[in-house]
Amino acid sequence: MYLDDYEKIIKTSASARKFLLKFCWKNYQRFCPRCRCRKLYKLSTGKRRCSRCGYTFHDFSRRFINYGQLSPRQWLRFLKLFELEVATDVMSRQLNVSYNTVRKALTVLRLAILAHSLDGPQIISSLSLLSLLKNKPPLNTISPVLGILEKSDQVFVDFLPDLPLETVIHFKLNFHLQTKNIGHIVYSDRYKQYLSLLFYDDGISTQYGLRHKGKSLAIDGNKNFWAFAKPRLKRFKTMNPNRFLLYFKELEFRYNHRNADVLTTLASYLCALIPDDSKAK
């Protein structure tokens, strides 16, 4: 998106809202986000009520954008800063909002990115990640195992639910699977079709007495995704397994769209309906 076009979009609150609404409603034609009925009643508050199921909603109800405490103009400015990979504290100052508000917006956008990845629906349902929208950590806090798979000029950071962390530890202890780490992020040598396996070390290395001093790992010579990701990982201050997972899916998205203008794509993800969340507001 050209800068002139972007400035026109964010010029007023109305223009910013109109831009985002086109991703919510095709041709601005509303329907009930719960049952998809198109017969609606407009209320004096500006909200609408479904004639079939009685659900009362506004334009952003049950969508990712409804979380995060940002106005439409703030969301679009946030998306531009995100596109430019601006640090969280700098985002906070530029948007004139609290650091925690930016952190929340990052989680919302990363969940939206995850939901649009190939294995996103499986990950969301398996790990109950939508609870993060309400600032409630999922009950399962064990690090998922991820696998890096490259095909042509694309990368896939696969969620591997059938490969539990304990199995990876078993391979390392008994079959000499070589590993290294970047902070709390542990990555392995080649495994089957995967260039590397990844997990977040939340104390498991201490528990099993593991050392991550592998030499000549296949991934270290990779000039594609890993060369793209590694310097970014060194800047990322991950705090738990869920943020580790969301950040790698963000890196997958960034790498696969590295030559594209992503602001419009991100806006469409943000405005998408939240999948399988019957309690979304």
C-alpha cells in the first residue's frame, strides 16, 4: 500500500472504520455472526439484532478486532508499526497507549495470523488458545513441538501434536539428537522430513540435565528461513510456550509474505470471525 493511500485511510475515524468494515462484510451487507441470518433489526444504539436467534451485535462482534482496546485508527497504525517490525515499547509511545495494551494487541493479531495458517484451526482447538483473547492462559502450558519444513521458497512451521516433548527428550538422551538454543528456544538437528524441531525450554533442560551444545546442525547452514528468523529470535523476549508458538507462526507468515505488502492481508485477518468460539462477544 502506498503511503498516500494509507494516509487517506487513517485520515479520520470514519475513513479508518470504513476501510476495516469492508473486510468484515462483503459489499457492507450484514448478517448475524452467530447463525448467518440476514434478516436483522437495527436498534437505536446502532447495534443490530438477529430476527432468527435474537443475537445482538455490533460490526466487530465475534471478530479478532473486537479485542485489544484499540480504535479503528489505532488498529491501522498498529498494523503499520507491526509491518515495520517496530519494538513493543516504541509502539506504545507511538500509539500513546500502555505497554500492556500493545502486548494485548500483538497477541490478538498473532492469534489471527495463526487462525489463517494451514494448521491454525488444529492448533487453536488442540491448545485452547482462544482463551488468550480474554487474558486467560490455556490450561496446557507444556511446550508444543514444532517442525520446520521448507518447500521451494515457502516455509511451514508445523505443529506436531503426535510428537510430545518427552519423545524429543528421549531422542536426545538415547539417540544423540543434537540441539542448540537461543535463549529459551531450543532447536534440533534434522529429524525425518523436518529441517529442525523446536520447543520452548521452560525448565525441562534443568529437569533432565540437558545441554544444548550441538555442532554442525543442518539448520545452521540454512540461508533461507533460518537466516531470516535467527536475528529476530535474538530480539524476541519470549515469556512462555504460548508466546513461543505464536511468534513462530508470525515468523512463518512474515517469511512467506516477505516480498508482499502485508498491511491489507493483516487487516483482513484481524477482521475475520473468530473460529469455533461460541462465547465470543
